[in-house]
Amino acid sequence: MSKTDLWDRLGRTDPKHTKPFNRSGGFKGTSIKPIYSYRKMTEEFGPCGTGWGINEPTFQVVPGHEGEQLVYCTVSIWHGVKDAIVFGVGGDKAVIKQSSGLRGDDEAFKKAFTDAVTNALKMIGVGADVHMGMFDDDKYVNALKDEFSETEKPPVAEKPPVVDLMTKNAFMVDCRETIAKYTDADALAAWWQSEDQKVARRNHQLDQSQVDGLKAAVIERRAALSKKAA
């Protein structure tokens, strides 16, 4: 077992769950949707709170420039066992200076928390290929798209084995004998309409003409029983 096995499994990112971003100063990059990072952890360790989890965060509000307020979050996450812990720090602006004045952001604490959690997850390899700049290589990204599209293809349903003619005919004979044995018209109708009988007809792959033939036998037998009862 390699020391980077976990890193390598968590570090391959489905391009479908990333998006490009642009920041001031001309900085461009690729970000990973946070929920995808959580899914990667759940696939590897199990549900959050059982196989991995997030410990209680701490927040710090720091005065910024010209009345702005910055919020920082420090949090640890555990994985596998409760004492396997890594830390992350994230931040955002809680009060932002704009041309019209100061504006508060009621999502700032949540964004700082999410930033801290995803930064902690980097420490064990989640989204490593993005953070290592490998998404700048179009060939790498295209190869990943092919890889993940293959894994997402639904499994091909196995076709049921073809029922041979002898087996099908034997089933038809058995059905006709059963129909002939009924002495109550309502009971015969209930048998014909039962889920078990419908499944049996499907499983024996009767075509419509064969089903119609059995249905005609049921109608004929019911008519005879009703006439006898009258």
C-alpha cells in the first residue's frame, strides 16, 4: 500500500464539478464545488458524522481597511477515526466597502466556514489535481472527462434468457388445464388477473396471440360456468 493511495483516490476531480473563476488583478483559476468535495469524502469514508466529520469551528472578526470587517474561520475535520484530524482556515469579508458606502454580507460566516472546510480537505488530497494546476492542461482535463463519463454510464441490463418453444408450449398446456379445473367463474377471473399469473406469462415470453388464446379460453370457461350456475 502506497503512502499516497488516499491522496491519489481523492485527488482526481470530475471536471463537471468545477468552474472557472476570475479575481481582481487578472488572477484566473479553477474552483471545485464544495458539495463535490463532501461527496468525495463520503464515497471514501461513509456518511459525514460516521466515517468523517467536521469539528466545531471558531470565528474571528478582524477590522479591515476603511471600515471593512473581515471574518476568519478555523476548523478541523476528522477522517476514518476521530483523532485523525487536519485543520483549515478560511476567510471572507463580513462588511464590504463600496462606492455607495459600507455593505454587510450575511453569508460571510458561511462562506468563511466552507472555505475553511475545503482548505482542510486539501490536506488529505481532495481536489489535488486542481490545486496543483493540472487543470491548466487541456489534455489532462479531457482525459478526466472521458474517464468520469465512462464510470457514469448506466450498467447494461442483462437480457433474460430466451424461453424455448417446448417450455412455452408446456406452460400454455398447464394454463389450459388449470382453466378447465376451475368450477367458479369469479375465482377463475381472479386467477387470470392475479399478479403471479401476469408475471408467469411475461417470464414465459408469451406473444400477444398466445395471451389472447389463453384469455379466450378463460372467457369460454367462465361463460360455461355461469350458464351452469343459471
